[in-house]
Amino acid sequence: RAKDLGGRRVEVFAAQMHADAVRRLELAADLQRALIENQFAIEYQPVVDLATSRVTAVEALVRWWRGSTFVPPEQFLGPAEDTGLIVPLSEWILREACREVAAWRASSWDIGLSLNLSARQITAPRFVETVSQALEESGLPASALTLEVIEEMLVEDAEETISRLSELRALGVRLAIDDFGTGYASLAFLRQLPVDMIKIDPSFVSGLGRDETLTLLTRTIVRLGHDLGLIVVAEGIERPEQLEKLREMGCTRGQGFLVARPMAARGVDTLMRTSLQSAL
Ligand code: C2E
Ligand code: MG
Ligand code: MG
Ligand code: MG
């Protein structure tokens, strides 16, 4: 009997594994098709200067509608990375976002672009050339582009990744560490990196005003960033209280649903018109 049950369990397990494998293959095939059929879109989330509320940049965030279902980036970026599709996808995002932000800048709106990099993209052949080509074609100045990486990328494949990023920085591109505080890079290591900006992870920002430890940690990160001469961006600002605390801490910039949600290019157009109008 016990044997039967065990056999049954193995069968169920094998069926489950089979179903997972099929789902992964389907997702990979769908991703490939999505790329060919231009099913991807970019949304832009404004980043503001906390002292002046001016929009300093927009962060490009990829969007995928698989038929009529929205698939969050966290669900398809892993498979895209595993299949290598992340490379052409990221290249499309890079070109498209550079082009759109260059057009906004041409309307005399002084904003920058932040892009998230994937590990595989950085180590792909001709990564540096691809970025400098996208800048050249779009006319976006290198100094208006910030590339975001997470700590893990700087620790794994560290030498190659850091040397590629240093080449880009030599071109004038800025570098940011995204989700700062959640990784395992040591402070000593961080100090040696060619970085211009840190983005404080929402897991710290969420506790502002509610949790003493998280508030203290956020304050410490802001101070550390400033002591290292870095621009400090707080991510995931959802409540007025968080905004207030961050301003009081002297945090440079902020991003979050309270400030502005990610929006399609058309939404950014509208935002630009109101921003330019209010600047007059
Ligand atoms: P991230 O780079 O840390 O981006 C911030 C994420 O937080 C975005 O989620 C954004 O929509 C969300 N967010 C912004 N403000 C708030 C807030 O106030 N509250 C909450 N709860 N969330 C907020 P999204 O678009 O789902 O992206 C998730 C992650 O996927 C990104 O995290 C980034 O690591 C990755 N990703 C997104 N687009 C791209 C891309 O084009 N290329 C690559 N390689 N990765 C991307
Ligand atoms: Mg980011
Ligand atoms: Mg982040
Ligand atoms: Mg993240």
C-alpha cells in the first residue's frame, strides 16, 4: 500500500514537472513571438527632485500584454534571460527609450532616462557599442542616460561587468545601483565602484514613519550615499509621511506611486506640457 502511494506520488510529481516544462516552453515561444510582433511596450515612471518637485528623469519599465493578460516583468524577465531573448528585447527598449526621451528633450524639457540592465545584456558581445550607437542615433547625450544595475550583477561576473560599465561611464553615461540595501555587496566594495547614484529599495522606504529600525536604516543610507558623493533616490514612495521624512533627511530624489505611476509615452507628453507651463 505504502509502495502504491509512493508510486502515485512520483507520478503526480512527474506530471507536475511535465506541466511546468510545457508552460516554460510555451512562455519562451510566446516571448519569441511577442518580440517579432512588437507586443512589448515601455512605460515611464517619473523621478522627481524632492526639494523642488521637478521631474529630473523617467525610468523605462517594460510591459507585456500576452493577448489580453498583462504579464508583470518579474514573471517574464527570468525566462527571457534564460532563453537569451533578453538581449534583443533590451536592445529594443534601449533604442526606443533613447529616441522618446531625446524627443522630449528636444522640446526643451531637461530630463534624463534611467534604464534597467540585465546581467546577460551587459556581458553580451558588443554591449558597449550598442549603447553608444543608441545614443548617437537618438541624439541623447550620454550624460542624460543612467544605467541601473543591482548589486548581484556587480558581485557575479564582477570583473567583466565592472569593466564594461566603466567603459560606458568613460563615455559619460551615469551608473546607478538599484534596489540598494537588499544585496550583499560590502560597503568597502561599493566605494570602489564607478557609481553615481543609489536607489534605496522600497523595503526600507515602506517603513518610514512606521518602523523605527527601517527609518534609521533609510537615514543611514541617505547619509552614506551623500558622504560618498552619490545622488540618492528613494523608491516606492506611497504615503505623504514617507515623502516628508525623506525631505527632512535631505534625500535627493524620489519615485513612487504617490509622486507618479509608470505611464505610457502619451502620459509623459502631457506631464511635459504641464511641467514646461508651470516653469514659465
Ligand atoms: P525596479 O527597477 O526596481 O523598478 C521599480 C518597480 O517598482 C517597477 O515595477 C514599478 O512599477 C514599481 N513601483 C514604482 N513605484 C512604486 C510604488 O510606489 N509602490 C510599489 N508597490 N511599486 C512601485 P515593475 O515595472 O513591475 O518592474 C519590476 C522590476 O522589473 C524592476 O524593478 C526591474 O528590476 C525589472 N524591469 C522592469 N523593466 C525592465 C527592463 O526594461 N529591463 C530590465 N532588465 N529589467 C526591467
Ligand atoms: Mg530600476
Ligand atoms: Mg528598485
Ligand atoms: Mg526591483
